[in-house]
Amino acid sequence: MTTPHPARDLGEAMRRGLANRCPNCGEGRMFDGYLTVAGKCAACGEPLGDYRAADGPAFFTICIVGALLVPILGFTFVIFRPEPLTLVLIVSAISVVLALVLLRFVKGAFIGYLWAKHERDPGA
């Protein structure tokens, strides 16, 4: 029989993760690089590396960018009236930059969610 885990505040953990901070203390950095999760929090020692996000952040980032793609495409066409090839290049560049910016924030919030729900990697 497993022991029940203490309740953790999901909203606070996701907000701290969104800010790329440790979901436990809110002080330490969550990432060592662009998307590499720190093994442990430098401030409180929480083992952040045990929470594997896998493909979840990429999926949610694709969904967000996809939802924003229609208005971006529409506004770009209405405002600039570019040639079709130019429109594709502009929208593609905007989509790539938007996805790269959002991915880090979404991954932080996702790991905050995993931390709050005690969803550690079974192999960790």
C-alpha cells in the first residue's frame, strides 16, 4: 500500500513553473539550459529531474500555435496584402519564433503540474 502524498497547490506550482522557477520554493531555476531540466533545485534541493515531461509540452505548444495561426494568417493578409509565397514565409517565421518562445514556458508549467500531482518518472 502506498502512502498518501501531501497535497500541493496546483495553481501555484504551475505559475512558478511558467516563470521557470522551482515549483516547490519558487526561488531556484528550473532549467539549466534552454529546455534541459535541472537535476535538483539549487535553492531547496527538490529533485526536478525526476519529473519527465516527454512530449506533453510540445503537444500543448503545437495546439496553442495552431490556434493562433488563423488570426495571424488573417491579420497578415489583411494588413500587408503580400504575394502568396511571401505570406507563407512571413507566417512560417512567426510560427517558428512563437513556438520556440512558448515551448520553454509551457514546459515549465507542465513540470509544475507534474510536481503538484506527484507524477515522477517510474524509472527515476
